[in-house]
Amino acid sequence: MLNYLLRRIGYALIMIVLVSFTSFIIIELPPGDFLTQKVEQLRARGDRSAEQQVEMLRVRYGLDKPFLERYVNWAVNFLRGDFGESFEFERPVSEILGARLGYTIILALATTLITWLLAIPLGVISAVRQYSWVDQVISVISFIGLGMPGFLLALIILYFAIIVFNLEVTGLFSPEYQDAPWSVGKVLDLLNHLWLPALIAAITGIGGLVRIMRGNLLDTLGQPFVEAARARGLKNRTVTWKHAVRIAINPLITILGSEVFPSIVVGSSLVAIVLNLPTIGPVFVDSLRKLDMYLAGTCIVFFTIMLLVGNLVADLLLAWVDPRIRLE
Amino acid sequence: MAVAAAPLTQAKKKEIGQSYWDLVWYRFKKNRLGVLGAILLIALYGSFVALPEVISPYALENRSNFVEAPPTAIRLIDEKGQLRAPFIYGLERKIDPVRRLRTWELDTDRKYPVRLFVQGDEYKLFGLIPMNIHLFGIEADQSEQRIFLLGSDALGRDYFTRIMYGGRLSLMIGLLGQFLTLVLGTTLGVISGYYGGAVDMFVQRFTEFLSAFPNIPLFMALSAAIPVFWPPTAVYFMLTIILAFLGWGGLARQVRGLILSLREREYALAAKSFGASDWRIMFRHLLPGTMSHVIVIATLSIPGMILAETALSWLGLGLRPPLTSWGTLLQDAATIRAIRFTPWLLWVVPPILLTILTYNMLGDGLRDALDPYSGR
Amino acid sequence: MENAQTLAGQTFVNPSMDSRPTLLEVRDLKVEFNIRGGVIKAVDGLTFDIKRGQTVGIIGESGCGKSVTARAILRMIPKPGRITGGQILYYRYSRYPDRDGAKKDVEVIDLTTLDPDGELIRQIRGGEIAMIFQEPMSSLTPVYTAGTHLNEAITLHRLLPIKRLGDQMVEAITKYRRVTKEEARQIAIEMLRRVGIPKPEQRVDSYPHQLSGGQRQRVMIAIALSTEPYMLIADEPTTALDVSIEAQILDIMRELQQTANMAIMFITHNLGVIASMADEIVVMYMGKQVERAKVVDLFYHPKHPYTQALLQSVPRLGPKTGARLASIEGMVPDPLNLPTGCVFHPRCPAFMPGKCDKLIPSWNKVGENHWARCLLYEE
């Protein structure tokens, strides 16, 4: 078990190094860097000392050093918790991402929770009442949900909120709590703002999972052990939930870790961009456009870490709920 | 004994005497949702890819002074309550003194009948035949009055026209990208499944690596890396290649798995014992066996590609103006200011959703039809 | 000329072959499956009874309706099947008189009239009529231990009397309580020991995948018997097992039956197994009951051509005659398009043209405690 964990963590570390290195290469690919963009801006403004200023910045950010050296410096500092400095904001990356990282994780977890809590019961109802009107309705809705990308749904909801209901749905806090210290009221306010973006980001995943859950459960309900459980005189509800659902859910845990959670992490960032939420999504897109490489690189690494952790948690969870699985 | 041999039902006879693809077609036709999806898709591609010039009343970049005009209502009843042929009222520019906004008001004195097949901007049908006939429009001087079915944008361009043209790039990127993915994915999948060894190692490790990457951030980083000064067409093809590059891994894996089981089948062994070349066995004997799977996977992943383009362009990382796609249109529509003041720009969303839905419907129908052994 | 309709419509008296008290009476049972292509008559006019402590074997080829009959008794017929006629009378011997609220010792319940998800059938199912299945490998839920499975059945169906201190009237036990967790575990371990599982104290915590096929079927039997049922339905319990293990399982079933005075309805297509287990045998073909007799009569004097053919297809030890093993000619007919007249006529060696394909045979007494459905024995 410990062995397995160590191996998985080692693997994750290698992946993170590979991913961050590749990201750096990709960001480095286009000709020019952040400073060439900056020089042009300054020149356009007629700033005479542009060249000189930029030269100073170049040294400060280490952009005069060769690529490899820059990457190694950044990576070594990363381990010490120093993620480099953002060119655009002229502040340390850790400062910019600090609070945002927390909200990103909270949003992703809330989305996962909603996905799970809605998809499983809907899939179960759909399977247990196969071909009934309830099943038909759930199937149609999940079908539409499957083809409803979160950011477009967010746009539509934003439209209705603004035009029809004249509501404020953007941001994670009401103005009065924005800069207030943490309190029960602030947490409630956060939850009040969080559920809608989380639900929006969850829709696509719910659509897919409902269909998978329905299929799995239909397969499982035909298994001999379900009939055997019924023959023991158990209630239908006990047979369904304790025996059939318990088995049908296992593959979903894997799918949740390997497919749904990653798409939630990314999907919720897109939703966050539309709804202007303080997560790392909007900052990341902006940093890519500006070639703000330490910021962008750090964001990618955080995304990757979230995915790898999600994957690992799913595997551990599966091993915990399914005695047939041995971690080796 | 004759009594025992019961006559086969009509449906059964049909199922017995037919080839695999006939059977697939027969089963597909029975799936109403799938057929509807196919018909809608043909209609979508027909109007957005083949004929946007004809259907839209103006040329793509035709600007006007009618800036941010709301959608024009086509009317049948005039201000006196009389029924008449379809017409629109003229638009008049007003300044709202309180909100300091430019608004458009109807001028009920000017009426313009809406006609079918009117002459207008010049274009080349299918890029070849010069024409100037448009499906609908009004017969008026363009600077005096225009028809904006879905309003106009900040440069006074007809938004309906822009959505029509935008569909061409967005819909085509899905097909092109998927085509590249298919070629790359099936070829590498077949080779890696058949030969194993170094190619297999490479495909396996590479797909593993890609799947560890958070995929949309990778998309974003890659497309952000397309140089700004590249010509639009180059950007378009680069984006297509990026989409395909990230998509082939999954497909290759699936094909590899299928080939691994197919190559042990009798017919593959028989072909080998007849002395068929590896190449022939791979692409004549094994590849067709994976086709049904591949078609389903491909159909179901096209909407993902279209969405990826839309999302990237929307974020300013994919296609850039002057290219017009649904994604670049979304860029203008998806701000709080735009939603508040020019909400009609969101009309670009329904065609995107419709496209995704129809592809899913078709893909689902195909999956059911192509897998005769699926119980459900 | 006789009309097939009147023959088919004939009702027959329920014959009794055993002096022991009746436990279950199946009368003219009909089960149909409405599927897209038509109606399948899975069971069509089945009649037999089971006495307390008796073993009745039901034999026939796959798809003849044996398993459907078993499920009909427990009201567990899968969709889209349903009982369309007949009765299943269950003589319910009150075990916990006060709990069940029954005044009489025996209460006759027609199982076909019960709500298949209701409280009463669930008390009977598992508690009074238990069932074991063909697939021991997958009849246990993979994520629960053997003990969890046993515990489920025990806590659901077993009640213990509450003995009041100082109460002299031992017979007047009027209160029962559910077993506690610890008691259930003790019962579970005891049951596992009785079905011959080594180290039951440890095995009770084993997961299904840690048990062999034979052990799993033993656990299934332990579960079924842990509730002390009046009757056990065994649906091909040894088909999926090795022959040596099969013998062990059969021994256990026989042994436990004797100690518990439990009836067994034994479903199989294996004639060797049935000969060693059953007192009485019902032969089924395409949903129809074709013959019913005491085991000795059936094996030595089979009357129906189908039974005869079935018996001839069993390989026997003995001097080599060089004769080929007999097989039944022809194919099992399409259940949607059953042959007219006698359903067996297209494959029957004694086929009488103009008769067998026109007339539906009735249920004829062909000997003492021996019935067959064949036109050969029609007056």
C-alpha cells in the first residue's frame, strides 16, 4: 500500500516535470516574448527610455539567460514555493494565485459533489424504471446536458439573469463581504454564490454520468447476485441500493477520476471566465495571451497537480470500496 | 412436419438475407432520433458550409452606419391594422438624452417590402459562379435601409450574415480536424496493434503523456503559440492540426485494442497463411473490422472539436479576426456589456448547440445501429 | 371425432402420491412472456404438489420452463413475464404464531394473488421458501463478505423467543425478538460449519472472490438454510461445478434436508443427479408438463416418448454394445411458433400422422401414481 502510494507519487512528480517543461517550450515557441510586446507598447506611447527600461526588466526576470537555465531556475524555486514573478502584474505569481487557487479547488469540488449527487440518483431512477416516462424524460434531459458546454450555458444563464430577472450572478461574494474577514456570514454568502456556477459546470458531466450509470445499473440488475438478494426476501430498495448500485457505481469512480474531474477542472475555469469568478481560469487565459510565462506555467502545473491528485484519490477510493481491487 | 416449420416473419427474413452494412442501414433507419440528426446535419452543412452566400442578404464584411441595430421585425400587419405582404419599417437613429445612448427607433412612414431572391452584393457560388441573387432582402439603397434579421454588430454588419459565414469555418474545422485525427489515429493504431514493438511503445507512452496533460489548457497554450502575424488561413490550418494532434491518441488506443483481438482471428491468420503482405493484412483485412467503432468514435468527437474551436476563439486564443467563426463572434457577444446592450449577439449560441446536439443524436443512432450485439 | 379444444380444456384432479402433509400445490400454472415478436408460453398448465420433507425433481432441456416455475413460486418472474393463470397454494405453517397474527396452525395462501413486492411474499421468500441458484460464482455480491450475506438473511427472517424469567409456562411463548448482531454472527458461523466450510470463524469474513466455486455454493446453501425454511428451491445448483464437488454439495443438501425436515424442489437437466435426489419427478418440455411419476417408475418405466428419449441419451456403464448414444432428433422448436397438436410431435419417434399434429393430448393416468401427456395413452 505504502509502496503503491510512493510509486504513484513518484510517477506524478515525473509527469509534473514533463508537463511543466513542455508548457515552457510551448510558451517559448512563438517569436518574441512579453517584453517585445511591452517595448512596442512603450514605443507607441512615445516613451524614449523604452529600450533601457525593458533591458532592466529583461535582466530582472532572467529573460537574458538561455531557456534551459531559466526553466531549471524556475523549477528549483517552485519547490521552495517561489513560483517566479508575473511580468504583467509585476508581482510574485504566488501572490496573484494565492486566494484564487483556493476558490478554484472549492469550485471544482463543489461541481464534483453536485455532479455525483445528481447523476447517481437520476441514473438509478432511469434504470429502475426503464422505458417509463420518467426514464424518457431523464434520458432526453441528460442527452441535452451532454451537448451543453458549461461556458455556453453560463452565457445563456447570464443573459436571463441580466435581461429577464435583472440579477447579479457574477463573482463569488456580495459587495459587502468582498473584503470582509472570514465569518459565518461570508461562508454562507460564498455558498450562495457558488452553487449556480458549480451547477452550470456540472451539467455536461451529469449528462454523461447519468447515461453511464443507467447502462451500468441495467447490466448489474441482470446479474445473478441481484436475483439472489431478492430471493433472500430483501426489500426492492435494499436490493437496488445495497447490492446493485453499490456494484454499478464502481466503474463510475474510475471515470470520475480519469475523465469527469479533469473536464470539471477545465470546464469550471471556462464558466469562471464567463461569470467573472476569482479562480485561476481567467488569469491563466490572460497570461497565455500576454506570454506571461511564469504565471502561465504555474497555472498549468496547478491544473496538472489537481488532475493527478483527483486521479489518485479516485483510485484509492475504488480500492477502499471494492475489496476485489488490490493496490500494487 | 410441415406444420413445425413456421413461416418466418417479414422482419426476420430481412435480417437474415442481408450483408452487415445493409443490416446497419436497416437498423439505423428505425432509430428516429438518429435519422433526424442525420437530416438536420445535412441541412446544417448545406446552409452553413455550401450556401451561406445565397442565404444571407449581404456580404460578410459589408459595413454600414446602422451600428448595433436591434433585430428587424418582419411584419404582416401595418400600423393601421391592415394585413399586407411581409414588410419592415425603416430605422431612425435617436440619441437617448438621459442614458446618453444611441438608440434605433422605427420610422413607420417608411415601409420596405421583404422579397425573395433579390439582387444584392456580388459573390461567387461555390467559389466559382459569379452571382448576386440572395435568398431574401429588401429592395432599397443599402445606405438608406437594411434588413437585420438578428441585428447588427458594432461595425454595422448584418449579424445573421456573420453567423451564416461563421458556421462555415466552425463546421469545417470539426470535419477537417476529425479527418486528420482519423488518418493519424487509425494508421498509428493499426500499426502499433499489429507490429507492437517500438511503434507500440511510442503510441502508448505518448497517449499516456497526453492524457496526463490537462487537455484544454494544453490546447490553449498551443494555440496561443501560433504567431500573431501569421496569415489567417495559416492560423486556421494550424488550429486544425492542433485539434487533430491532441485527438488522435485516444482513437489510436481504441483501434490498437481492436486490432490486437482481430489479428488472432481465423480470417487474419488465413490471410497470413496465404502469404498476404503485412500491409495488405493490416489495411484490407483488419482495418475494416474496426470501422464501425471508428465511425462512432469519430462522429461523437466532432462536436468536441467544434466546441474546442469555439471556446479557444472566444478566449482570443484560436481564430482571430478577420476570420469569422462562431468562436470569434462569441468574443463580441460574451461580455456583460454586450449582454446588457446588444443581447442579440447571443444568437450565435443556438446554432452551436444545435450542431452539437445533432452530432450526438447521429452518433448515438450510429452506435446502436453498428453494434448489432449490444443488448440495450 | 374428438375436438382438441375440449381435450385441452379438461381440468384434471390433483393427484396425491404421498401421505405426508402438503406444503405446496401448483395447479394448472400458466406463465407468459409478452415480447415484441409475440407471446411465449413459458409455463403452460403445470400441476404438481410438494409434501413436507419431500424432494421433487423437475427435469427438462434448457428453456423448458423449469426455472420460470421456480421464480413463479417466489413471485420473482423477470419482466415482461407474468402469471396468466392457475394457482400456487402454499400451506403456511405458522412458525411464530403471534408475530404472524395467525390463529390457525396452517393457513393456505395463493401465492399468485400476492403483491410481488409486498410484505407477505418477502417474509415467505428467503424465510420460508429459500432458493439457491445455478451460478455460484456470481450469486454473491462481490463487495460483501459471506458473513454479511448470511447476516442479511438471518436478521430479516430469524426471530428468537423472549424467555421470561420465572415463567413456568414454557409453551406460552408469545414474544419474539430479532437476533442481535453477535447472535447473527454466531448463527452464520454455525451454518458455515454445517455446510462443511473449514475454519468458518475466519471464512465468515471472506469476500466472494476469496472463495472457490464449491465454497461459494456452500455459502449460498448456508444462506438459504440459515433461515430454517420449509422448502428449498435448488435451480441447477451443481451445473457449474466440478463433478467431485457436485457430489459433496448433493451430500450436504441430503444431510441437511433430513435434519431439518425440509422439502426440496430440485431443478436440473442432469438425470443422474435427479435419480439420486428426488422422490418424485416432473418432466417438462416447452413449458408443458409431459410426465410425472415416482422416481423408480419414471426411470424404469418411462411412458412419454420424450422421457424415453431423454433416458436413452444418458451414457451408461456396462458391456460395450457398440451402439451409438441415442440423441433426440430434430431441433428445439421456436417458442414463438410452437408446433400444433402435441408440441413434441416433430421430434417424436412414435409420431402418429394426422393425430399428433392435430390433437392436443390430455393428462392421462398411465399407472399407479404415474401420469403422462401423450396421445398414445388416450382412450
